[in-house]
Amino acid sequence: MNTVSETTTDTSLLDAMTKVANARDTRALTHLFDHYAPRIRAFCLAAQPGANLMADDIAQEVMIRIWNKAHLYNPATASLNTWIFTIARNARIDYMRKNGRYQSDIDPEEFWSEMADENADPFREAQQQRDEERIREGLRQLPNEQQQVLSKVYLEGKSHSEASEELGLPLGTVKSRIRLALSKLSVIIKR
Amino acid sequence: MLSCHPTLDTLTDYSAGALPLAHALAVSVHLDQCTQCREQVRRLNMVGAELFATHSETTSQEHMAKLKDNVMAAIANSQAQAESPEEREGFMHIPQSLRRFIPKGFNGLNWIHLTPSFKLATLCNEMGGAQIALSRVKPGARLPSHRHTGNEITVVLKGAFSDEDGLYREGDFICRDHHDKHQPRVTKDAECICLIVLDSPIEFTGCLTRLLNPIMRHFHPSNALNGG
């Protein structure tokens, strides 16, 4: 897996998304494909190393969902990365559900999608960008051991207890590393 | 103001997609009511999105070109689905994520009367996994004393109940494990409807209500005869 240095806040992607939503512009979708399909494949291969067929299927499925749901995308509620991450995550769960691991009547797409947020306002978009930049910068500075547990959970889709088994660490250690990482990224809301 | 929320660990697993689906469904029902946890999940999603955005994997250009062609062919054949926002009326107290299972409202469900004041309706079962059901208890009624044989998540959809540890209101998310034995009581002002996710069947501990245990086991997906 390659780590790409250049990231996001690419306005050309947001432009492409707007064109897909408003003008049903297929060329704009190919632009999104070029950027996101390799990321979706990497995301799937992280969970199931070597499962290239699954990665291809899910990458295609996600791009089709982006096309079909484009009118639902609201930049004030979520950044494009976050929106596409949630679609890819749901598609990955759905694929695994249909292929045995999580056989169930529950369709993750029905509830795992981002909730409509009545409070979304234009100021939120700027705040969101600042939050994202902070998280991006914070991730870079995390110690390896904390990056490792975050990757286990977010990229590989492992639960805290699965991560603890695979890393050979006590569950408490995994939990505290994740909490520590999240607190450094300032994403924890104080109750 | 809600008093009971999923833990940060649970919300993190939810955001990462690492939670069993039945538990994720219960969390989403809570999120429907809780702005605070919604905001927490929104921020957790951003962490996932950053990790997602910084890892990429390409194969040969020809291969990616072929995938792209497949996508373009698929969208050419698909009609844009203009999903209209669903009507909320008639669905009071039924969170979005449960509507598919409760299409005709609470009264349209297939309720099983376990005692004169306590009914249960199964919404769906996961194969070999959890039972997802609604419990409905009359105002002021006491639930038969019971013990949990596995993890149980309860989310209050309507009304309120209390037990030894406190009072639970609409939207509250309560997670209990197999060590807990309790006797909940519904408040007198209204009936109480809860979503319950049971990893394994509840066991009643009263001398008469014990007789219900075979029924509880029968409806749980861990019972092979029930066929999921």
C-alpha cells in the first residue's frame, strides 16, 4: 500500500462532484474515479489482503453509488472525503454481509449513511476544513504504535478486541492507545 | 437531556464499521435522538476519512481503465434515483433506521404476549447472531425479574422505565452484560417501548415466569429450529 503525500482539499474534486450532482457530467465522474478508485481499492485490500476481485467490485459499486446519490451530497454536512469514506465503508460491510461473514437482514446503507443534519450551515464548511487540517496534521505526528491501532480499526475494520488479538496486545492497551490518539487529534467531545 | 450514551469505544467501532450490525443498528437508533453522539460520530468519521484519503493502491493502467469503463457503462443504464425524503407523519417515535422493520407502525407488528402487561415483537434476526426485538410494557408495570445470558442493548423509543440504577428516557442507550440481573419498572404516565438487541436469550428468574424461558429461547436466532 502506498501512502500518498498530496492530499485532499483539492477543489477540482469538489468541482467535479458539483458537476456530477447538477449537470450529470460523466466526464466529471471519471475525474472522481481516477482519484478515489485507487483509494477504495486500498481500503478494501486493507481489510482482506489479496482480495483483488472484492476490491474491484467494491470500487465499482462505490463509484456507481456516488453517481446515484450525488444529489444527496451536502458540502456543509461532510467533506467529500468523509462522504465517500462512509459510502466505501458501508459498501465494504454490505459486501461482507452478502458474502457470509455478517449474514443478516440489516442493510447497512439504511442507517450507516451520514444522518441528515438540520443544523448544517455555511459556516460549518469552513469549520470542517479547519478540523480536517488539524486531524491530518495530527495523524502525521502520532507515534507509530498509535497510528497502527487506528489503522487496524479504521482501515482494516477490526473491532477493538480483534485488534488486540491480532497485535498481541491486551485489550486495555488497544483501548488506551486509541483514546490517546483520538484525544491528540482533538476529536473527543467532552461530556 | 439524555443520560445514557454508547461509550466512545463503541462509537469508534461504529464509525469504523467494526461493530456487529445488530449493535450498529441500536447505536444508529440512539444517534437519531442524540445530537451530541451524532457530532462525536461525525468527528470520528473525519479520522477514518483522512486515513482513507492517504492510502491508495493502483494496479496496471489497463486494469483501472477497464474498471472505469464498467462503471461508465453501468451508470449509462441506470436511471438517477431521485430519492424523496420520506414522510415523517405516522412514524412518531420510530427512528429512520427502524422504519423498514415497522412499516405499519407499532400496532401493526406481530406482538407476542408474554405476560398481561409485557409484549415482545421480533424485528429481525441475524444468522447465528443477535435477536432484534421491541418490548412493550404497560404504564406502571414491573417487568418480570430476569438475568441476561449475554450482552443486551436497550434503546428507549417511547416512554420511560427505571431500575435499581436509575431512570431511562427516550433515546437512552443502555448496555448490560451477563452479570446483570435486574427488575425494570415502567413509569406510571405512559407505556414504554424499547428496542432490544439480545446476543443470547434473556432468562427469567421468577418461579412462574421461568416457564417463559423456552419461549424466549425459541425466538432467539441461536435456536436452530427457528431457522434464523
